[in-house]
Amino acid sequence: MTASRGRTRRPTGRPPLTEERKSEIRLEIARAAVDLFVTQGVAATTGEQIGAAVGVSARTVWRYFPSKESCVRPLFSAGIDLIADCLRRWRPGQPLEELFDQELAVDDRLLAGPDRATVGALVRLTRTEPGLRAIWLQTYDEAEPAFAQALAERAGLPADDLRPTIQAATLNAALRAAVEHYAWHTADARPDRSTAQTELVATLRLALGVAAEGVV
């Protein structure tokens, strides 16, 4: 019997990434992609450049995202996840915009992206970049069923009931219109981070209040 026989073999190589670290990498890639898209355009940006800005290889970028345009998706979806959580906690008679304020105070997902003015520039690019526009619209399309389910649970209705489905579509459209309104109305302004953040939150808050008027 050799000396090595019977010994427990130690694992080699790097330990697997945790889900939390994977989410962090996705967000880092998203931020880098946004900065490059805004400063030099989508067509001129490569996976290699996005990876280099984060300190990873292009192969790693493609492991997390199927295309360079899809790299921005975590920034588009962050606020939508927060709204879905708000709807699940929304009590009858409670102003939705006030609940949004409370959730935002303890959850920074909406503010986890780059400078809000940069996000505005990114949303403006969706008007001229079909690939980004597709990701933008797909994000909202996928959010609508989550909104509908949350509203159905709130009202004690079946998941396939038409009423929460229509209400979700209304809220979804209002949110998208609000972000696009913010993006286009800040096109010529150069607000600092704090001002831009305040303006975006105020715009979303107004949209939620208006859309929620028809939801009891």
C-alpha cells in the first residue's frame, strides 16, 4: 500500500462562486456595458471591452449574457423587482406611492445602478438601438405576470383572473412611460447624482399614484 492510498483528496482550483457573487458580477458587467454604450455607442462596443472594464474575459461576459445588449438587463429589471415586492405588501386603502417610499428606504435595488443620468442616456438609446429596445420591452413583458400574480394574491383572486391582469398591464405601462418620460426630459440637463436620483424616484412615485387610482 502506498502512502497516498486512502487519503482524502483535497479539492483543487478555485472554489465555486456563490449566487451572491454571481449577482455582483452580473451587475458589474451591466454597469460597464452601460458606460461603454453611452460613451462610444453600442456598435463600437465589444465583449472584450466590457470584460476588460470589469477585469474578466469576454468568455466570462458571454457566460452571463447571450449578447452585449442583454448585459444591461439587470439595471432595467432592478426597479421592476422592487415594484413587484411593493404590490405584494400593498394593503387595501394604503396609497401605493407611500408604500413605495417605505420600501425604497430599506431596499436600494432601484438605486443600485450607475448614475441616474447615465441610465437616462441608456433609455434614450433604446429609441435608436433595436437590440437595446428589445431588451427594454422584454423586461417589462416579463414583469407583467409577476405584477398580476401579486395583485391577484392581494385581492384573493385566482391567478388567471382578468382583473389583476388588466391592473398589472396598467401599472406596467405607467412605469415604462414614467422612466421614458424621465429619460427624455433630462436629455439636455446634466443633473448631479443626487438630483437625478430624486427626479427619477419622484417620477416613478407619481406614475404609481396615478395608475393605482383604479385599483381598490
